[in-house]
Amino acid sequence: MAAAGMRFCRECNNMLYPKENKVTKVLEFACRNCFHSEEVEERCIYVNEIVKDTRTQLEIIPEDITDDPTLQRNPQVPCPECGNEGAAFIRSHDGGKDSTLSLIWVCLHYECRYRWIE
């Protein structure tokens, strides 16, 4: 299979766009300038790979955690960044094969709000 990428018109060198030929029910690349079209040989015209690793990407907003009074807190947990004591935490799946639970901690110190996983 050929790699998906940009294609250009043989007639006028403008970009070709994927388009369905409604008569023949075939996927084509068509030029919007000179209306030249060619049939798509491969079946994949675009690949979007999403890789998400929750161990390294903490997609939480610290203010949402520290300002939420319903979340659990531990006033004795020291922050590895600033050394102040006090952190709020939530539980999160790590997304791996074992599907284990991790704790995402957020420092309660207003100027720090460092995040870490345990």
C-alpha cells in the first residue's frame, strides 16, 4: 500500500482532493481548478494515529482538582516539587494491559500545583 499524502493535478499542478464519484460509486482525487480527476488506487487516503500515554501526559487542570471540595485530600503528603505538605488526589486507569489504578496527585500550594502520578 502506498503512503497517504498530498497529490497534485497533472494538468495544472493544483492540489487534488478526495471526492466520491456518485455515478460510478468510486473514490477519486479531483482538482478543484480544472476538474481533472483520477481514480484512487489505494483504499487508505488518510491515517490519524493517536497515541495516548496517561503515565506521561496528565490531562487535568490543577485548579479543577485543588478547588474541588469533594475530592479526597491528604494534608501530610509532601510535594516532590516544592516540599510543601498537602495534596489532593484522583484515581485514574493507566490504560495499559493490566488496567491498574493510579493516583494522580496535585499539590495544594497555590503557587505550585505540581502534578505527579503514584
